[in-house]
Amino acid sequence: MSIGKFNGRHLAAESKTPFLIGVAGGTASGKSTVCARIMEKLGQVDVDTTERKVVTISQDSFYRELTPTEKVRALKGQYNFDHPDAFNEGLIYQTLQDILAGKKVVIPAYDYRSNSKSDQLLTIYPADVVLFEGILVFYFPEIRNLFHMKLFVDTDSDTRLARRVPRDINERGRDLEQVLNQYMNFVKPAFEEFCLPTKKHADVIIPRGADNTVAIDLIVQHIRDFLSNRAQATSASPSHHRKLPGGGDTPLRLH
């Protein structure tokens, strides 16, 4: 597998526009784990959030507020969180536009146990590379067209279900019957209708998710190349370099 040129790649490298990467895939396919592996390999995990060159945002932060009736249905496992209407499309678009404009954005964290936005706010500082992951990040055309690179994490349905069951029970307070009913009634049909068809828009498909170290290494190298090109493009303007935790204006060396 090789990685070629993507939509707007060189424009992003030559300007200060962040390199925006969309990461799609079915529920529990390993999207967030893939993003975590990329962050780890780029040495960004232990960097202060105000200084990171690479950041990750989850589409889950953009679930719209539920009505009282929808909240009751959600508590019973009878609300479809995998439908496009469950997301605030306008807020996603505006947030990504602000990020591309180099602005700091503040988004709410999502509380899976209460099916609502938590009081915790996440501040996303301007970065060179932004990973935006979620089940339907390629569904809305206006949003899809913002990405400079599109990745699809492709994991078989049995594996995804095997991961989702313990996750929803242990981390989200669901019971087994509720998890299975929700999967059969909403998650599986929504994946086939809304998520899977967006696979055709991907620039890179990652079989087996985070277990596919070869694919992740290639993507990481592509990001390194982008950051290197950006560093060269801005080398004549030291004021553009982000100051590193250790002090000085030297561009971050990824390892």
C-alpha cells in the first residue's frame, strides 16, 4: 500500500492551514485506537495540550441534545445514536471551519452514561494536524469535503460486536440485553445504510484497525513528511514556529 497525493495536501503544507484527517469506520472498529497509535508514534501524547502539533477530536462530542422523550427512549436502548440525525451537523461544520482558520475551539465532552453533554469542556488549540474520528464523518458532503485525507478503519462485524459488548457494559453502564437489542435494531442497520457506503470516499482503508501496524506506520510517515514540509516552508519566519516545552523555536522533531 502506498500513500499518494490527497485533496489540498500541498496547499495545507505551504500555508498555515491545518492538515485535516478524517477517520471513519463502524462502531468499535478501532478508530480512536488508530488515532491514539498515530499520536503515540508521533510523540505527541506527553506533550502539553497547548503545544501539540497533532490533536484528535471525536465526532461523539457533537451529538445533539436529546429532547425529554428521546432521553427516556435512550435510557431504554430505544434511541438510534448511529443515525445522521443524532449529530449536530451544523456545529461540526462550523467547528472544523474554525479549526481550519487556525482558531482555538471549545467543545463539550460527551457523557455516555447519561447520554448527554458533560460539564467538562475540551479546548482544542491550533495544531498542524487534526484527526477527526467518528462513525459518520464522511456522511455529510460539506463536512467530507473539508478533509485533506480520509481514512476508513475496516474491521469485521464479529470483532466489532465482540468489542462493543464489554465496552458498553463496563464503561457505559449498559446491560447485555440492552446492548444486543440496540446493536440488532439500530447499530447494525445504520452501519449498513449510512456508514459502510462512505467507505468509497476513503483515500486509505485500514483493514484490522490498530492491529495493522504497516498501514499506521505509512500514515505516520506521511504526516511526518507533511510536518517536515511545513517546517521548511516556515523556516524563514521563526515567529511562526510553535514554542516547545523545552524552550526555543526549533520545530518539534518527531520520533
